[in-house]
Amino acid sequence: MPDLLVEIGCEELPAAACRQAETQLPGLLEAELGRAGLDAAERRVHVAPRRLAAIATSLPAERPAERSETRGPRADAPQQALAGFARKHGLDPAQLERRDGFVWAVSEGEATPVSDLVPEIVRGLVEGIQFANSMRWEGGRFSRPIRWLVVKLDTDVVPVRLAGLESGDTTFGHRYEGGHASVGSAATYLDDLRAARAMADAGERRAVIRAGLDAAGPWADPDGKLDEVVYLVEWPVVLEGRFDRSYLDLPDRIVITAMQSHQRYFPVRAAAGALEPRFLFVANGGDPDVVRAGNEEVLVGRLDDAAFAHRRDLDRGLEAMVAELGRVSFLEGSGSVADKVARIGPLADRRAAIPQARPSWSANASSAHRRGGR
């Protein structure tokens, strides 16, 4: 019972596209196998920036033959009509069965090798994924151009031509450190990729990243950037960078925004909760010293810009900035941002005057307490 492996190799996918593919691929794989009349012991997918992989294990060697019966013309129809119906179904007129006053073309069918069914399964996977944004190129349409295609039943390559490519058993690991590698089978796929310095499984990458972050100290991720970073690297390495302590004079929110919103870094706090003059980030391999220096330089630039903007806003004052809202258009036909503030202000005042209603859970808890509940 062979295992099927399909790897779609492409240019680096955005993290959002990776998540879209990861959501859709399991359902697509199940649907395509069902359409082919195949059942699998296990189905799983692996998503990384440069590859989407689908695996189905213990497939049947062939799809069983299916008996079919097609009713034809009446049994007393002219011989020419009976002969034409028989010829359409690859039968001799004498092979037609006669029942209930009609002739029937009955075929026991033939078993179909699973290798003959695989090309349509692969096509369904590639063409079935719906990305929010796609690119078109000479070979087809996908989130990013497809560069290689691996399709294997156990150790055998299944010939498939798709997106201007021929399938093979050659994959590509880390763009700069891994080179190309041969895929043995679905069973060895993840190990074959690791040998080329690429982790195809998102869960494995997440575990490696979290372990590296945990080892470096009490890190924080208020904007949830870990979920994005997992899909930006294939060989994650957690590194630590540092910056001058003077930047901590800025409000914490400004420092954290410079780290997370712009660079997807993770701030570190001391035991007392104060920010430390260091940050953690996830690199995709490379020379640690070179990568660290580059990221430190980038963050310092971001912090300098943030400090300048903060000082400027403090110097101008809130009233001066409010006075300029009239120069900013809110929405065509809806006036300026100042007009919006004027409309919302009275509503906010009315809402503030309404006493806060008790949360439903609190009311339920009080009721339960009165009834002797716990």
C-alpha cells in the first residue's frame, strides 16, 4: 500500500499565504482522494515559506473496478440503433442484455492503478488553493511562481506536468545554505529536508522558536508576531540583540511598537517587569554575528525615528495636534477627521453617562449563589 507525497516548491510565500494554504490543503487533499475513489490511513500537510507538501499514507494499489449499467433503446428497435448503442459502449450487439423491454450495456469495468489517478489529484491540490492575492506567470497562477514539483508513490516518481514543470524527486532546501536534495519517499521527507537545512513542518519550527525564546529570558509578544514569524523562516535560529539603555526613557509602548510592528522582534522584560535594553529575533540561518549586527542597526534606526516623533509631539502639545484635524480628510462625503470627532463627541458623552451594566457572568454567579450553587 503506497504512500503519496506531493511537494509544491515555490518562491517565498508571504506568511498570510502560508496560513491560507495550511487551512485549505487538508480539505483539498481529502476531497481529491475521495474524487479519485481512494482512502488513506493518514493525511497530513506541511507548510513552509518555500514549499507546500501533502502526504497520504497506505493508499490502495489500485482503484477497484466498478460495474456499470446503461439503459439503451427498446429491444425491438431497428438493428442499426442497437448496433450504434453497442458500439458506443465498446460492445458487440450480441453482448447487450435485454431486460424489461430494453437493451442494457453492462460493463464490469477495470481496476485503475493508483499511479494513473495521482496526476489529477496533484492538479486539484495546486489549482484548488484560493489565495487572497495571486501572481500570474507563463506557467500558471499561484501566490508565488512554482519552481519545482515532487510527486512520489513510495520511492517511485509519478510523472506529472503542471505549471510548466515536470515532476521529479529533487527538492531545494535552505536558499543559501541547503542547496538541492533528493527526496526518498513520504516516510523520509522531513528528514531529507532537515539534511538540506529546512524544516517543512510548521509545528517543529514553532517548537524550536519557542525553545530559543524561552532560553533567552522572559520574552513578550503582545502583538502576536510569533504566529507570523513561524512562516517567515525555514531554518529558525533565535538570536539576541542589544540597544542603548537611553531608549528606555521612551514609553514602553513606543519601544515595543518599534520592535514588533516594524521588525517582528520580541521585547524582553526583567523580573520586576521593566523592559531590558535587549531584544530577541528569529533569523533564517546565516552568520549570527553578521545577522545580529544588521538587526541591531535597523532597530536603532527605528528607535531614533520613534524618539524624534515622540519629542515633536510633546513639543507641539495635544491641543495643537487636535487643531490640525480639520486638515485631514476622513472619508469622501463625510468631512474631515475634526468633523468625525464633532459627531462622535456627543455620542460618547451620552454613553459615558449610562451606568455600567453588570456582566452577564456576574449576574449568573449571584443568582447561583442565592440558590446555594457554587
